[in-house]
Amino acid sequence: MIIVSHRGPYTFVRRPDGSFETRRGAGGVVSALGPLLAGKGHLWVAATMTDDDRAALRAGAARAEAIDVALLDLDPVLHRLHYDVVSNSVLWFLHHGLFDLPRRPRFDRRFREAWDAYVEVNRNFAAAVTEQAPEGDVVLVQDYQLALVPGMIRADRPDLRVSHFTHTPFCGPDGIRVLPDEAARSLCSSMAGGPAGFHTQRWVANYQASVRDVLGSEPAAFCASFGPDRGALEAVAASAETAAARESLAALVGDRRVVLRTDRIEPSKNIVRGFLAYDLLLEEHPEWRERVVFVALLYPSRQSLLEYLAYSQEVELAAARVNERWARPGWTPVIVDSRDDFPRSVAGLERYDVLLVNPLKDGLNLVAKEGPLANRSDGVLCLSREAGAFDELGDVALAVQPYDLEQTAAALHTALSMEPAERVARAAELKVRAGARTPHDWLVDQLRACGVDADAVS
């Protein structure tokens, strides 16, 4: 089996003596698949992401014992156009409904140069697979950065069994029509050549409707929800780093109630509206003043893009305005911590009374599942109807309309006011639902979509 993803299972860090240390890579796909594939002889194809990755590859040191890795040393200019311009500034915005359509996007010659780069990078990934794959092997391609890879592989190696899994939402027909015709046809043709997977049936339906609109055909697609790695989560919770973060958080909030969020600083996560809704809660329900702290555990994302830098500033200003309006001696209403620190996030998930997950749109949102599994306080989940996880958790969470500040503030008030017996019952059911799907289940579903027996990963 071959896994193909933009980020690989490992990153390499140069030591002072010139040798290289191997560290586990970042991202949900890596954390899910890494333990399942370790020691099984499977191959993982990915791009180099750092200067040290490239140096390790050129030195022949980009190796790891657990999983065979084939890293691609992509041309930096092509890679930037592929990743920053097409993947993150166009496809991400398209699938999450983030474009300000009267103004953006504008597809011109510069976009078409970037699209050519996107095609070329996808071709590099496909070539790495076709050159190394044994006869009849199964290839699992991951996410929107590599949407053209399946079609390219099938064209060169029809013997291979290839699927594509999209971890974001997928736009519907009105969205796909925003793309230039050539780009829309290329994406749909590649993905529709074989099984395409998504986290929820809603994204499956959007994808199929888009392909019907663009190609006039009915594509094969499947739904396979992701789930947290419970063992890995428990290991982090038991670590010394999490214990220290737990103590630090307790010192900050004392015996106050905690509204928590933990997100990348990214426009689709809807962080600013979350702060505005909390501001409205404090305005309309003065009984919560000085009794609640909103803890926002955030971490930077895609800082090379102007939209993300601007949004990061909006997040800071929104939090500061709430504090300027409501802070009292000994009480800071909003605490923002923007370090990329997973043990800190786990400590927060253990402690929350209310977890706010209010994205504008999300393929799944794993935090909505990790939170209930980690929580020790019978916490209530306030969950956006636009998160993929809502399909599984919505009837035991409190629904949030992500654009409606009054409704979100009301949901926060309901969560904070909920009777203990109802909190306990909801939290117990959330734990069951959140842990019902595992990374193994998700991998097996992808293999079955390719006609492969689940024993391949046992």
C-alpha cells in the first residue's frame, strides 16, 4: 500500500554534528495513519517541507525505521505556487465558501501560471507512485492539494487501485462554477475516475452534484468519518507537559467556569464571531461577568498568506475589545494563548465547561470529537451545524448557527446554565459518539472502497 499526502509522516532536523534527527510530522493524517502503518512495509510519498528535510534527502538521510518514506524535493517556486496560490488561496477558499465573490477570485494569467505549477507538482507525486508501485498495489491519495494525482496515476498505471480522500468540505455546483472551466474539469475528472471519500454524506452529495454539473456523469463516492486516536490522546494527557499545562491553566482561571476553543488561526474557524458572541453573552447576562473565562488556545497557520495575517490581527483586536469592555481587577474575560502546544490544548480540553466549535464550514473538525473524549468536567459542546462532525454529534451537542451572534450567545448561556444531570447525560453520550469511529475504521473504509480486504492493515 502507498499513502500519498502533501505532508509526510516525518520531518527531519539537523543536529549540531551534521546528522539528522527524525521527528513525527504534524497533521491529522499523520497522527491517524502513522501508528497503523508502522512496521508493515508500506510506502509514504510526501514533499519536503523544510530546509532540513531537503538537506536530509540530499544526504541520503531521509529515512525512518517504522515507515518507508519517499520525499520529493520540489522546485521551491513551483511548490509555492502549488501550495500558497492554488491549494490554499483558491481551493481552500472555494470549498469553505470564503471568497468575497464581488471582489475575489480573479483568474488571470498569473493564476494560470500557478495552475500549471499545481499540475506539475501533482505530476511529480504521481510519477513517484507509478515508478515505485508494485503490480496491482493500492494507492490512497489524501486531500485537495493532490486532487489531480489519482487521474494521472490511472492514466499511467491502470493496474493500480487508487482512491482519493478529501479532508475539507467539497463545494456544490454553484461553487465549482467559480473555477475556470479547465480547472473544474481537471479536478472532477481526476477524482471521479475512481472512488472519492469524504467525512460526511453532505460533502459526498456536494461532490457528486458538482461532478454531474461539470462532467454530466455520476461518480463513485463514499463517506468515511475520521475518529481520534484514543490511545494517543490518553498518552498526551498522562504526560508531564500536560500536567504542567493543567496547573498553569488552573492558576489562570481559578474556580471560574471555562468556555474553551482550540483552533488554527484561520478564517473558516470563525474565531472573531466567537468572541463577539461571548461579548454579547456578557452584555445580556450580567450574572456571568467575573464568573466565566473564555480560554482561546490558538496557533498560527499559513502566515505567508496576507489573508491569514490580516485575520490574525482581527482575532487579537476582537479579544482585546472584549477585555477592554468587561475586565475587572482579578478577572480577564478572554485569555488568548497562541503557542502551538498540543499538551496545552489537551489540558484545556480536560478542563472546559463549554467547548465552542463554531466554524463557518469544516470537513470534520476533529476537536469536536477529541474534546468530549478528553474532558473531565461533564463539558457541553456547542457545535456549528456547518462542521462535518455535526452529523454524528449534533443531537447531543448544542447547535450553533455560525453567523448568528445572538443564537451563539444564547447557546453559550444555555450550556453554562444547564442542570448537572443533563450535563452528565450529554457528556456521557458525547464520549460514546466521539469514540465510535477510530483511525483504523477510517483506513479500512478507504481500502474497501478500492476493493481491498481489511486484513491489509491488520
